[in-house]
Amino acid sequence: LRSRVPGVMITQYVEELPEGMTTPDFTRKPIALTIQEGKMAIFRAVVTGKPAPTVTWMRNNGEITEEMYKIIYDASSGEHQLQVRSLTMSDTYKCFAENEYGKAIVTAALNVIEVGYKKNRALQQSRTVITFFSFWRVDLEPKEEAKPEIDDKFWELLLSADKKDYEKICAQYAITDFRWLLKKLSEKKIEREQEQEKVLLCNLKPIELKASGEAEFELEMSLKDPTSKIYLFKDGVMVPFDADTEVKHALKQVGKKFVFSINGVNPEDAGLYQVEVDGVKIFSTDLKLPPIDFLVKIQDVNAEEREDAVFECVISQPLKKITWMGKNVSLEQGDKYDILVSEDMLIHTLVVKDCMPLDKGIYAAVAGLKSCNAWLIVEGKDKDKGEGRRGRGGLSDVTAIIGTDAELVCRLSSEECDGVWYKDGTEVRNLRDDRVIVFTFNLLRFKGVYMNDAGKYRCEADGRKTEAVLSISDPPRINPDDLTEFIKPVIIKTGKDAAFKLTFVGREPMKIQWYNEGEELLEDTHVKIEKSSSHSRLLLTKCQRKTTGEIKIKIKNECGTTEAITQLVVLDKPTPPLGPVDIIESSSTCIEFKWRPPKNNGGSPITDYILERQQIGRNSWKKLGKIGPESKYRDTDVDHGRKYCYHIRAETDQGISEMMETDDIQAGTKAYPGPPSTPKIVSAFKDCINLAWSAPSNTGGTNILGYNVEKRKNGSNLWSLVNPPDEPIKEKKYAVKDVVEGIEYEFRVSAINISGAGEPSTPSEFVIARDPKKPPGKVIDLKVTDSTYTTLSLGWTKPTEEEGVQDEAKGYFVELRPAENPEWGRCNSSAIIMTSYTIMGLKSMAMYWVRVVATNEGGNGEPQELDNYIIAMPPPVKPQFTDKKIKNFMVMKAGNAARINFNFQASPLPAITWLKDGLPVPKHVTVSNSDTSSQLMISSSERHDTGIYTIILKNLVGQETSSVEIRITDDPKVPGPVELDENVSGTVTVSWAPSPDEKKDDRLHYMITKHDSVKRTWQTVADHLFNNKFTAINIMPGRQYKFRVYAKNDMGISKPSESATWEVKRKKGRFNNSDSKWCRVETITLPSFTVPLKTHNSPESYECYMSCAVTGNPRPHVTWYRNNVSLNTNTNYYITNTCGVCSMVILKVGPKDSGDYKVIAENSLGRVECSTKLVPITPYIPKDHSHFSSSVRHLSATVVGAKY
């Protein structure tokens, strides 16, 4: 079996676990510890299993004694502890959890940090606290007043709960230190967010118990990896689930929403449920079932029509609300029902108001998993108080199966009444049917009903009537003899066919289904199903052993369902026996072991086990023969010290299984000593290295005769013996003289007893054969090279060497001290050789002191500190926007969401301010800021949101601003009716009513298209018109014209407003050529502006349209000027003149475009001018940003006429 906790090995003793029983497992396993010599180590473990497992502890090197060890069990938390006192040596410990169904094993290493041997004694005595730093995290010795261990379940619930539930969870676990709790919780949330980086979570809903008896919880989850696997755990044990809602645990997914449900909740379902994605915990919730019972159950109630009925119950635990059910429907407070609860929340009342006959039925009260029910009987009010004999009980509808007896009973108040029975209006006595027996006053009985007996029956007595319906059902039915034959087990051999047949009767149509072990069988190559109205046959071909199990037929029609179950047994040869074998005895003269029977015996009992044996080192196998059905063997034909391997096969009537091979088993064991402690380097010189070690804790049961010392050069794989093989070292120290100066060595020691040399110790640290050195000096030029909010990079130069004073530095230690802490902490546990280092994990904007210590074989030099403290932050950077392209204009449709996003960089983080038209943004505008970006969002924009939005970034270094104009508009509305007039021959003046949006949108303009009866196409004749009139030229007599006017804005174009048909009739008359004379007549006019320049509002960096309409004959020449400088050849301005409509577009308004604009139209008769003034809007931002103001653009237009 596989544990959900890595590193735990589980062995199951039985083939199948009984229902409700489990093998042992660890929910919290002991972890490896590294602790200083002389201190105390504590291993902790929490186990599960049913029945509760027994926990034992062992160690590799020696036994666990009461003098050195203490075993504790905390019943409240279920935690097992092994306390190791006064640590002296490293070792490996094992924890066993065992019950009758299996065993779970986990190992944990204990590493002991040894104090220096007779070195730096004065320095050690001067220090009061020894600290060890790993990435500048401090692990102090545990104090007695440290915070108590808290159940991991508490943190899981807190991480997934709403803030409003924190107090309730803390009260449940007796947590009172809320300041410590919130600090610890924030740390765990950071860890959890890092683990959950593959998943986006929202809308977490804790588990809830429904009135229907099911529980469910839901969450919205976006998986970045669609292939990620989702797991469900209950109290640390994986729970299988399916998408089918009829199974016990179900998962329903709708989009991003995941709903987990538990059907048919019972007390065993209470516990902690957790959802994991690819091994990462995502969500935790606790299902608690209150132990509620009904002290007083609801009772049957008889109520008269139009009266109120009251149901009342008393429960054992206070509840704000219980569930009331009426006719399997949940009842709610309303006009029909009153639901009342007493002050102590123990008495719950349901009032059914204004009872009617339809209200009769069963009512139930549901509290948790408990429920109780009672009848409500509604009786009609007596209409005739003088009647002494009346029916006390009306008829009830009866449903009978065809062929069975049925009876209708009417209860009367007196036997003197004469009852008369009718069926569908006909008196029953007149039916003259021998199968009907009518008793004197109140009973109508049928013997073996038929389908034609169904109908409405009425009983009349003394003017009283009562009716009921007799229904005849014809469900599927099986003959008892056929059923007895069917349920007999079918036994076949593997590869053979199995057939099942069953006859039945019942109303058609009938649905017939066959099942094997609960799984429906469908027709395929090995499954054949025959179906008819009276029988069904199932044929399973080439059956395999896995087909063995329950065979069920299910027959269903509209009247009911019936089932029949039989068994199929497929015989096959057994599977191999199960290992590993358990050694019962292993001595010099005997090997006795046992194993487990095959997982599948093939349907037949085991008759014999067949064994064969091989002596390790030989190729031949010796047959031991059949040993009987017992799974145990005792081998006495063995040689002391030899190892043997066995092959075991199981035999039944169906054949012999495959073999199971055992591990090597040794006849008798030699007790070698365990490894000594790691050798210590006492001193080192160029021609001698002195070692010392401690004796092994496990001597093998005999005295230690001596020790062997081995050495190995750095980089070599070969260990060489230092002492002669036949001269073991008697003492626990040795001076190794066979060394070469400057070479680096490591050493290991093995103990020797009467059985021989045992396992060697772990190697010592490397040491160089040379004379002792002087510590190095201070590092030079220590400086900060880079920094962020969480890191700090340092650089320095190695210290100088002075012979006899300070030697060369071989490594460096970086130490850090927070401003509020007087103790220095080491950032790197082992010395680094580089002259640079990056400190990780700093707190943002926190203040620190930093120093570097050089070291070599002679010890540590004096530390070199930075001159000033440092703050964890990047170098100062003025705010600047990082987007390559920044939008300065946006058009949004009204009702849509508008978003503006700016990415930036700055250090320190800037203050971010958003303004609209120089003022703070309205409250309905949402601003979201992060360290590198800011977003403004209008969830549902309206026209009044139009404006210039400005973002201001400011920090200690400087500030930066950017603006964007947002225009909120909508699809333009259709212009008004179009009118056509002829002011000049050959032209048509098109005028129309303005669009309703013209006043709301200053950028709204018009486009005109023309259609004539000759070309038959619509052509654009004018665009970008900001007035409501246009003169179309070249109107030909005899043609029919139509005009359409469109409204346009930044969102698009409206539907057209179409004119009536325009036609200029040709004047027909007789032409006298002899009397006529040719002459040329031209109408000449001065230039004039029919539409002057219109006022516009356009901010900086946006387009600005100017247009006017001019007439005259000869056609006037039009020139545009800015500050009296002609613009007709300037490429920054787009100028057009179409049929007298003169337009100019400023592509990008800027400060340089401000000034006086003028249009001059001139011909041979004179000229005319039209002018305007443009002042672009530029936001003004004061230095203190306390208020904003903006200048106002002034546009004015004048028309000046002149005559030559």
C-alpha cells in the first residue's frame, strides 16, 4: 500500500480489509533533526488506523533505555513523542505503527552537532548563546515557555475560512494569543500562495449540511495547467469521487465552479475535508455533525377543517433552526406555515394554519441526522348534527397486484346501518360475480383481482357517501420455482461459457438489465443478452477469473421493479503466494519461516505448497516437494552461516501457481559491532594528524578487541588501512604519521569484535597535512553592489597577507544583524570562496547592519562592517512609465466597462493619484494599484464619465504624469426629416432636422449620399458636415434624385434619413430654328459663405475638424491661413474643397497649432473671409497637487465680406 505521506511504508497483513477497518498510517511523521550535542531531541508522530495501532520506537545503534529516552503519548492531540536526553551521537530512529491488519514504518535521522574538542575554550565560555544561521534564519534553542504545538488541522481550517469565522475557530482550539496568531497566519498564507501558484481561487464556500441529508462545499478554481489532477482527502485519507451524483462522494463541475457533495451523510462522514491539486493543498473545510437527538418527538394531530394544527418537538442541543418537511417538501415561514423557536432554542414548533383536506399527510422534523414524523388528519365539520349514525371512516384508495386478494372497508358508527356498494355507478350485488363477497354493512372483498375489477367504488349508508379507487397493478413477477433454480451458483472453469435464464410475467413494456458485481452488462464479443416479454437469457463466453461474482437481473415496468441475484464462480489456478516471508527462526541448525496465502486461490482451496531451495553461490535448485496446505516451512538441512533462497508455489485442484521467490535467508547470524562515532581531528601538522573517536553503542554482544583506521585522499575512491591488519588499535585515539605535506585527507574508523570488523563510521571532515596557520585579517573595500526590497548584494577585496601575523583567507562568512536585534546571525552556514555574496529574504524597507568575516584553517579573522546601516530597497529611481505605446485617446460605448492601465517603475514605491479634468475621480471609479502598475476602471460607463484622466506618480526622487482622454458615447441616432429646395438652377439644397445626439456629442457630424435614376447607385456627395444644410450641384433635368443623411460619430454611423424623390421636369416646346439666335448667358456672383466656421472643442494630441461652405461664380479659390501664413501647402493639415464644402483637419492638436485661423474665398468679383481662434486645452498641475485647473479653449468665428 502507498501512504499519502512521503517516506512511509505500509504492509497489509490480510488480503481484504473488513468493512470499517483500516491499516495503520501516519498523518504526521517524525522528521530529521540536527541538534547540538548535550541538548534534548524530540521526535513527534501522529498515527491513524482502525483498530487503533500500537506505536513503538527503535534505533539502529543500540536499544532505547529509560535512562536516555522517554516515550510520551498525548491522548488529547493523539501525538506520540520520543524524547532523547543529553545527545551524544548521531543515529537513525524508526517508528512502527501496527495493528492486526498491517504495519506502517517510517525512519528519521538524528544529526548531532559536536562541540569543539579542547579548542577555543575561553571563547566558548564567553559566549552565552550559540546561534546557527542558514540564509539568516535563526534557530534558537527551544525554551520551556515556547508556544505549544497546534494541530495542523487548525491552520488548514483558518487558511480556508472567512475572517468572520476566525474567532469561532480559535475558541474551538483554545487559542487566545491573537497577535501571535495573526503573525503566524500571515506567514502561512505566504507559503500557501507560493504553493498555489498553479491555481487561481475565489468564492470559497465551506461545507454545509443540507436538509436532504447530503453535504456539499464549493469553490471557483482556475487551473493554469488543464491536465492537473484533483484529489479529495478526508482526515488525511484519499477519498475516491466521481462525476456521478448517485455515488457517495461526487464532483460536479460547471465552468470554473467545482461542487463536491457527500450523499447520505452519516456520523462517520464527519471530519476535515481537503482538496489538493497535484499534491498542493488548495482548500480545507470541517464537517461537524452535532450530536442532536429528539427528547420529545412530534405527535399525530387531528384537526378540523379551517382550524390550525400544531406540531412541537424538543431537541437535546440548541439550534437556531431545524428543517420541517411536509409530504417530502421542505416548509418555509409564510402565509400557510408559522415556524417558531423558543428563546433557549430547544423547543421548535410548526403551525399549519387554516387546515384543509389537502393538508393531510405525514409531517417530519429534521435536526442533523435525526428526524421524527407524525400524521396530520383533517376532519370535515358536521353538516347535520342530528344524525346519530354516520360513517366514522371514509374509504381509502387501494392498489392491488393482479391475481391477489383485495378489500375495501368503510367504517360506520353503527352496525345497524345498511351499506350499499356501487362500482362506476352500478350496484355491486347486481354484478352476480362469485369472486365478490359483500358483507352485511361495511366490507367489500375480492378474491384474485383481475384488470377489469379496477374502477371507482362508492359506499352509501343513510344518505352518506364515500368513494375510493381500486387500482390493479401488474409488476414484473418471478415464479418461486424458477427463482429457486436461478439462484443456484454457476461454477465453471476459466475459458468456458456461463449461461443464465429466467422467466417472468408482468405488464409490457419491461426494461431488462443484467449486472455483474453491480456493473451493468452490455452486449459485446463476450456478452450475449436475449430478451422477450416472458424470459431473458444471459450468455457469458470465455469467462475469466475476474468475472467471478454476483450476477443480477433487474426487471422494471411502470408498475414496479423486481430483482434476482445468483453467483458465478470461475475456477482457475491460484496466483503466487504473497511475500515477503516472515523469519520465525534462523539459527545455525534450522531456518523456519512463513508466508501469506495467494491473493486469489482461483475458486478452490489450497491443497499443497511446493518448495525448492537454492544455496547462494550455487546454480542448482534442490526440490523439497509438497509440504501440505499450511503456509509455513521449517528447514533443518542447513549449514551455519550459509544463505538460502526458496521458490514457493501453491497447488489446487485447478493447477499450480507461478512461483514466489524469497529473499536470501542466512542460517545463524554473526554479531558484528556497530560503527564508532565520527572521528574528530584533534590536531594536524605537516607530518602527523591526531584522531580521536568514541566506542560504538552496539558492541555485538561481545567485547571490542580493537579498531581499524582507514584514510582516503580527497578526490580518490580508494580507502587504505593505516594500521597493520593484524595489529588493531587498542585505544580510541591514534596519530596518523603516514601523510604527505599539503595533501588533504579524510578518515574513518571500524570496530573489531570476535565476529570480525564491523561497519565503518561516517568519514571525518577533510584535513590538510600542514602546520597550523594564523587567522586572516579584515576584508578590504566592503561595499553594496546592488539591492532590492528582499535582497542585498555585497562585494569586497580579500585581505592582505603578513607572514607570521595573518595568513591567506580561504573563505568568508557574511553576517547580518537587524536594527532591533543585538545578535549577529550568519547568512551562509559554510564558508564561501567568492568575494561577493547576495543576501536573500530581507524584509522590505527594514534596516540592517552587515559585516564580513574572513576565515582559514587558523580560525576566523576580525569582522569588517559597512560604515552605515542599509535599508532593504532598490536604488532610488524616478517614476517613469514603461509602456512602449501609451494611449492618449479612448472611445467607449456607454454601458461598457472602461479600463486604463499604466505600467511603471519607481523606487521607492510612488504615491499614485488619479484625476479627472483636474479633480479627484468620482467614487464610482475603481483604482487598483500594485508595485509596478495602476489600473483605473469604470464598470459601467456613462456619457458624464467623458473627460481627461491624469495619473500622477510621485516619490522622493521625482514625479511623472500622463493623461488619456476617454470619450463615452453611443451609436448615433437617426437625423430628422430631410427637406429639398431649389434656390439656384441646377442645384438642390438639402436640409434636415438635427440628430438628437447633436447636443450631447460635439464630434457628431453628417454624411450625405445621392441616388439618381440613371446611375442607380448611392454616391457620397459630402462628409464631415457639422451643420444641417448642404447644396448639391449638377442636378440634371429629367432625372429623379433621392438623398440620404447619416449621422456619424466616434462609434460609427446611424441609419439614414431619406428624402422624397426630387425631379426637375424638362420644358418641352416647338423650336423654330430660323428665328432663334445663339447666345451665352452666365450668372456671376460674389463669393459668400453659406455656412461659416463652427466652434469646436478639441484637447491637445487629438484631431480637430474645421469646415465651411462657400458659393460664387466664377468658382472662388479658397485659401486657409494660420496667423496670416498660408496652410495650403502644409502637410500637417489636410485641406479639401468638394462642391463648395471646404474642410481642414488638424491631425494632432498641439501648442504650436494655437492662433488665428482664416479662410479666404475669392474670384474675379471679390473675396470673402471667415475666421476663428483656436486655444488648445493644456492641463495645469501645481507642484503640491492640491488642486488642478485647466485653461479653456476659446473658439470664435466671424465672416467678413469684401468687394472689388
